[in-house]
Amino acid sequence: MQGPAMSDQGAVANRRMLVSGNWKMNHDHLSAIRTVQALGLMASDDDLRKVEVSIHPPFTSLRSVQTVIESDDMPFKLGAQNCHFEDAGAFTGEVSAAMLAKLHVEYVIVGHSERRVLSGETDEVVRAKLDAVLRHRMRPIVCVGETFDERERGSTADRVEAQVTAAIAGLEEEATARLVFAYEPIWAIGTGLTPSVPEARQACDLIRSVVAGLSGDGASRSIRIQYGGSVNPDNTREMLTATGFDGVLVGGASLDAGSFAAIISAAARAG
Ligand code: PGA
């Protein structure tokens, strides 16, 4: 597979920033429609040319958001927050990657820490979901990150390396190249805390080097790595300019169209 063009500095020239809004369990289908329509009015065309944007509503709002995006020709990508690894079967309450692909979903978050912690998702389950998303030609956004205790013990790098390794070991280089990783320190999610720029840069570099070691330099240059955890319009630009990240995964601040549009704009200025 042909990798993206490289500039003199070694940065990837044609890899667009990816700004993703993870709505978690917020917005019913009516408020989802209103929010996407408002975002379509607030986000500038210029920003949306520079930055790719994915919106990840709850399952119950996916169809409504898909219809709004497609009928109004909005430049937003449809995203999901989770999926099951089997295509169909006796799995009460689950939704398969196959079903998401049918709805024109393009990005699926896998291994979000809330699912790892609250729903007991293991690295093996996360890997099976990643495989299912790739099988249906969508792109996984694979979340990795350490807990507060792991950070205090100095084991951030070990944790992140183990999660990245479990996610991609044995995966073809071409498949790995399609991935998005999101570095989300668990202690930073919804707390207003963020890692320092050197800490964030270290985690970003680590993910890229683990991918290079396991899947090759081409894959390592092609993957995109987002930062996630208390992203807001004020910290987006710094997080993107000083660290090597290729975008942000936004929780709380993506629920309001105005603040999400401001984050998109900050990312466009950082790109
Ligand atoms: P937050 O959530 O932006 O509300 O901290 C981020 C996430 O969990 O993806």
C-alpha cells in the first residue's frame, strides 16, 4: 500500500486532522438532529475543508443523524461508540459492526475506557471488535490510556504499550495503517485535568513507535493518533501543535454545537 507523502520534517503531509465528538449516553434522536443541524450552521466551510469531523451519537440516534447529514450534504462522518464483534446472532441488546456499516457509519470507537471499566471489556474483546470494524471496511478509533494509579506508579508507558500491542499484534500492515488511536488518560476524562505537553508528546511518540515495531514504518506513519480527555476550545490548539497528535476525541464539549464548532476551528488553526 502506498503511504502518505512525507514532508522534509518527516511529518505526514496529507493526513487531515480528525476531530471526533463522542456523545456517550446523551442526546435523544430529536436533540441529536437539532445539534447536528446547529453544528452544520456554526462550523465554517473553511475549517471543515481542513479538518475531518466525526460525530458519534448513541445507537438510537444514528439513523436520524445519518439522514440529516446525507440529506443536507453535510461534510460530517457518521461514527458509533461501540459494536459487537459477531455479525449476527443471539446477543440480546447488542449491535453489530455489519449493522453499523449498513447505516454508512465510517468510524467506530473501540475500547473506550468507560467500556473497559464499566462493562469489563478485555484487550481480547477490544481486538475482536477492531477486527469486526475492519472486516466491514470502517475505521476503528482504538482508545488506550492509563488510570490515575498507573500514572502515579510510573507505569503509563507499560500500560499504553500493552494496550496498543494487544490491539494490533499480528495485524497486516495495510490494516494497521487504517487505524486511529486515541490516547485518553483515564484520569483526564471528564475531570478538567489534562497531561502536560511533554507527557502527551511522550504518549503520542510511544504509540507511533510501538506501531512501527509491530507493523512497520509505513503503518506507523499512516495511523492517526488523537488526544482525548477534557478537551475544550481553549486547550485544543496547544494539544495539537506541540505534541504530534492528529486530532482530538471530545466528550462533554462535543455535546454543544457552539463549543464543538470552536474546537473544530481551533484544530483547523493548528493543522
Ligand atoms: P471528556 O471525554 O472530553 O468529557 O473528558 C472524553 C472521552 O471520554 O472520550
